[in-house]
Amino acid sequence: MDIFSCDVLVVGGGGAGLRAAIAVAETHPRLRIAVISKVYPMRSHTVSAEGGAAAVIKDGDTLDAHAYDTISGGDWLCDQDAVEVFVKEAPAEMLQLEHWGCPWSREPDGHIAVRPFGGMKAQRTWFAADKTGFHMLHTLFQTTLKYDAIHRYDEYFVTKLLVDEGRCQGVVAIELATGRVQAITAKAVILCTGGCGRVFPFTTNANIKNGDGMALAYRAGAPLKDMEFVQYHPTGLPFTGILITEAARSEGGWLLNKDGYRYLQDYDLGRPEPKPVLRSMELGPRDRLSQAFVKEQERGRTLEGPYGHYVHLDIRHLGEKLIDKKLPFVRELCLKYENIDPVKEMIPVRPVVHYMMGGIHTDIHGATPLPGLYAAGEAACVSVNGANRLGSNSLTEIVVFGARAGKVAAAFASEQREPSPAVLAQAEDEHGRLEERFLRRTGGKERIATLRAEMHKSMEGSAGIYRTGSILQQAAENLRKLQERFDDVSLDDRSYTFNTELIAALELAYMLDVAEAIVQSALQRRESRGSHQRTDYPQRDDTQYLAHSVAYRAEGGFPRIEYLPVTITRWPPGQRVYGK
């Protein structure tokens, strides 16, 4: 087994990870930095974000307005100290990206252009046409190349966090091309591995988003927070789950049922207007729009095709010129994957799993309760998103909290001694486990694909847009059985070179851990709030559940759920009002 040492190790090469690495290099240039990623950085899921990144820049907008929109949009489960930090630091991060070369779209006079986004009372979403994540990731990646201290390990899969003396001191990883096991010791580790949408069968998330980092932290003793809050995006293509960006609605697109009726007006989201109205109709929050779709389906007012029920997103009235200028990727996706031209035809859409509000529990600096371990981006839950994330806040979140985690991790690493020799013994043990458990074991009767399909069925049926206690309980029992059955998995492929079956098995193990945390957290939250809607507890209950759920991995791998108070600074809980 090979061993490499660094000062700060970043796991994940997407937007949050690259921003964290840059922050380390900028603030402590003498530190050795490593970025380890399951894919080449430009294939990270940040690249698929389309609509934009929110930050106050225009006259008439304020930090307090951005904070209030975020907090009310999150149904008052956001930690308000984190939100205040977020909105304050967001404009500087956006301008920094501009200085590094991000090609933000412009007004005719050269000023930064912003567009409206769902749940926001002001236009504050910066964008680069409808390929914002693509351009942000390019900008960050190119910037990392300036720093000789940043070393990359592309196409490595992390299997374990190394913990000794009460702190995280590195990882064990597999090089995908060769199967070689690599130990990387570090004085600080930052997890930036993205979300876990792939625990569900129908998702906008790439195949790499399996909750790897969440499960690594969970197994190492760091808790997962607010895992019951799973965001469905209201507009995914029915066949593929590919996202049709919220920007299509912010530019003026309409959601229509089978009768051509703008049905959102029936769900307390305002009245239809020919032009977009902030915090109204199609510019309402994602949870409310996804819930409205389910209600329309129950009323028999959706369309039905080979891939389930759907409604129409109509952008034809925007005209070809605007679509090609501001929504070119939407047109490209529709042409390639649905063989329709949105300039002339309506787009079939349905809700699709998109984002995790929950994740690894961190403070406002990105620090987890495990010393030496930090997290940022969708893998983390600093709790700026609460029970429902507003669109365009996530791209800003990855750079704001990626930078903060990088700075704090660098400061921590600069004060630590070299990792203890004991972690190398742990690494050898992990190497042995991988060999014995997967590459040498024979005779297992369970198949990875079968277990994954059953997990998907349980999650889709229990932890979707609407939930109920009895079904969640059944799902919890099913997932426990799947955990037990996983012990009887063995591989057909025992080679070392690009052993995708081995990686699939390890990913499934991570997904089962994360799925259990989601279901148990949802089962124990007996209220409805934001994206978590319990049909057996339809009201929000601030007396009992104005609190963060915190899942710890208990004996036997079972999630133990506790609660932490929500931080309230200036905005007491109120009602979420849209369309008025």
C-alpha cells in the first residue's frame, strides 16, 4: 500500500472542494494541499447546475431581504447566524469569480445581469446564460492550476476516514484505474462530495452522487443533520430526470395541466399574470410547486405517458431570440433527449429528486464535531437551507462555505503535528478488509443491482413528496433487512483494473447508510415543514419540532436521532406567504 502525506486533504473536486483548496493555498501558501476526486474535477456535478447563483448586487435589494427570503423559504428551520454570514459574504464571492474569469451574463450597459428566482422578492440571481455551474466550475478549476501546492488525485474512491487520538488524520482510497490502495494522511480533511440523490430512482443527480462523504463522516462518528429534508425540483424531464432549470420559469415560462390551465393559482400561489411576478405562481418555492403537482395528479388533471404522469412547461411565448440568448441549454436538452423544440412545442415535466437540505453537521466555519474534519457544499448541513432550499442559493453556498472551510481547516492544520503512526495501521486494516470482504470472498447469493433496486423502491414509496408514518416504518424495516442482506454480497469481478463492480458495492453500502438516516429522521419528525410533508401530521409544529434532527450511527449501524435547537437571531417564525 502506498502512503502519501499532506497538510490539508480535500475530498471532492467540485465547486465546494476547489474553492476550499484555493482558500487554503491563498491563506497558508506553505501548506501541502491534496484534492482527491472520484471523477476528473470538470465532471463533478457542479457542472450541471444551470440557473444561477444568488447574491445581492442591485440597487433596491438588501442583505436582510435575501436573508428573509432564505429563512422563510426554509420554513424557519435555517440557522439564522449562518444565513446572515451567507448573504453578507455572497457578493464578494461572486465578484471574486468575476475577477477569476467567470463570464457572467451582462446588461446592455455592461453591468452584471440578474434574473428572478423562485421564492425571492428581488432579482438577485447571477447567471451565465443557463450554464452557470459549468462556467463557475471551469473558473475554479483553472484558478487551482495557479497553485503548485495543490496536488490532484483524480479518479480515486475514498473508502474510509482515518481517525486517531480523537481527530481525523486522513483517508484510505482506491485508485480506480489500477485498484491500488492509497493511504493519504493529513492534518485536516474537508469533505466536499456532494449530495445523495442516487438513493432515489428518479433524480437529476449524476451517478457519482451516492452520499459517499456523508456516509464516511457518519461511520467516523460525525452526525448527519436534517436528513429528512429532500428537495424535489418541479421540472425534470419524465424519461431521464434531467433538470429543466428554474430559469425557464424565471424568464416567464408557465406550468400548465392537461387542460392548458395554469394550475398553480389553485394552490395559494397567486394569480396568473402574463409576466413573471416575484414570489408568485411559477416563481413560488420548489416544495410548494412539487406538492401542487401531486395534488393535480390526484385530481386527474395531469397527463400520462410511458414514464408516468406529467404536466407541461410552456416557454413558446418567450420567442426564439430570448430562448437562444438566455436558455440555450434548455433548448439543447429538449432537442437531444425529448426530440422537441421548446420554441414550438411544450416541454413535458414532472417533479424529480434534486437536492439534499441535510448533510454532515457543521458549524458556520464548516467544522464538524470531529476535530480535523470539515465539510462544505451539498455534503454538509451548515443549515442555510432549512426545510427547503431556494433555487440559486446552492451555487453561492458552495463558494461561501467552501472558502470558509478551507480557511479554518488551514489554520487548524498549521497548528497540528504530523499524523500518528497508528493511522497507518488503520489503513492497512482497511486494505485487508477490502481484500477479504470483496476481492477474495466467494459464494455470496445477493446481487448489488437487486439490493439497489429494492432500496430505490423503498425510498420512492416512503420518502417522497408526501409521507406517512406507517409507510416510513415499513421502509425502515425494509432498509434494515437490506443492510443484513448486503453482508451476503460477493463480486463476480475480482480484478484490480477498473473494477466497477467493487465501486458499485461500496457505493451501495454508503447509500444504505444514508437511506436509513433519511427514513428514520422522517419517521421521527411528526409534523409537516417545507419539503417534509406528513399526511398523518399535516401541520407545522414549532413547539416540538422547531429543531434540527441529528442522526448518529449507533451500535449495529442503526441511526439514533436526537435534536438540536434552531438558531434564531432576528426573524421569529412566521407563516410562509406567496402570491400576495
